[in-house]
Amino acid sequence: MEFKTGIVVQLKSGGPEMTIKGIIGDKNSPLNKTEETGLKLGGFADGDIYCQWFNDSNKLESACFKPNMLDEMDEDE
């Protein structure tokens, strides 16, 4: 499965729906150099997926995941 910026995904184990903000190492990704460098320093690598979502308190959250941990959500759901 090929993930792209802007699509909605969810962890295979469940949890909130998340929007892909960017993909590390993708030249078309909207991640800026500072974001990408920070994620790489945090142990993430090219191809990892950076996602954002709102928690139950409407606070913006973000995290990075390996592609094999995510499923694309159907637009009809």
C-alpha cells in the first residue's frame, strides 16, 4: 500500500483516525527540514509516516509510525 500526505489512516490495532501530515524522506512531503531532522534524530527513518489527530479534549496530537502499522480508512466510513 502506498500512503500519501492527506489521507486518513488508523492503527491496525485501533485508535483514533489520523491524517498523514508527511512521510519522512519523501521529496514531495510537506514536512520542513526542521521537522524531518527532528524526527530522524528521534529514531525515525525514511518511509516512516508522520500523522496528526485530535484527542478527546480536542488537543492536536502527532506521532510517527511504520507503514505496516497503518490501514487506510475508507472514505465512506
